[in-house]
Amino acid sequence: MIDEFAKDNLHGRLRRDREALLWKLDGLSEYDARRPLTATGTNLLGLVKHVATVEARYFGEVFGRPSPEPLPRWQDHDGSDLWASEGETRDQITESYRRTWGHSDATISELPLDAPGHVPWWPEPWSDTNLFAIMVHVLAETVRHAGHADILREGLDGRTGLRAEHEQRIDEEARAAHRAKIEQAARSAAGR
């Protein structure tokens, strides 16, 4: 009984955070969705592409259920999953991510939490694992990158949050006052 509760809970949270990650692209220009927003080149569309690749590998290859989405061999990883080339469209990447959800959801639904899996890119003795550990790992990866996306989006236009239905109108004055209070506290602490 606890296994089904745990599986349903983890799966529900994964679904929620997938949607949150995609929502960060809503309303952005093609340039803003793709442009590097950190010194290392992190960008919103690249985060979506990366998480799609991660999910496809972990819920596919790890359980002997290769993804129907084309993926380079994991041994050939070169970082190209972290950004969108000019030949890739936003729709291609987001639809690939959504198709990956279907494949991942089927793996999650069809296998028990203790189903064995093997992650060849993890070192021994951790490479032999199970569905529960992979669900936790992929959820953590998705949450991590959704958080990155939230910060990047806030930097672009001030929008924050997990879901559109919970978004509140931005009160620039209140936001500026709050930021100034935090800045003052930091300066005071540094001056001691």
C-alpha cells in the first residue's frame, strides 16, 4: 500500500514540476527563450531540452525501454542538450519533452517501485538501482532546473511562481522596497 502511495505522490510531483518548467517559456520571445542568461550559457529553452534528455535516459535506457525520441549515445555527451541550435524550434523541443513524458509515464505505470534498473554512467556500486531511486533522482533534477528557470524568468520580466493560476500581479514598488530592506540588512551585517 505504501508503495503505491509513494509512487503516486512522486509521479504527481513530477507531473506538476514538468508543467512548471514549460510554463517558464510562456509569452517569451524566441530570443529570450534561447539567450544565455548566465556566464555558463544557461537558458530557458536549453533547460527544457536538458530535462527532456535526462528523463528520456533515466526512464528509458535504465530500464531497457529505449526512448522513441532520438538521443545521442550517453557516452557521446557534449553539452548540446543544454541549448537549442538555430535549427531547432521551440515547438520541436517542447513537443519532444511532452512525448518523453508519455514514455516515462508508461515506464512508471508499468513497473513496480522495486523494479531493477542499471545506470551505466553512474559509478559502482550505485549503478544498479530501482525505479524508486530513479523517480527520486529525476524529480530532484526536474525541480532543480525548474528552480533555475524560475530565477532566469524573474530576471527577464519579473514573473515568478510555480503555476500560472497562482501568479500575482507584480507590485514594483513593494518589490523594490522589499529588495532595499534585504540590501540594507546585508550591508549592515557586512559592516560589523
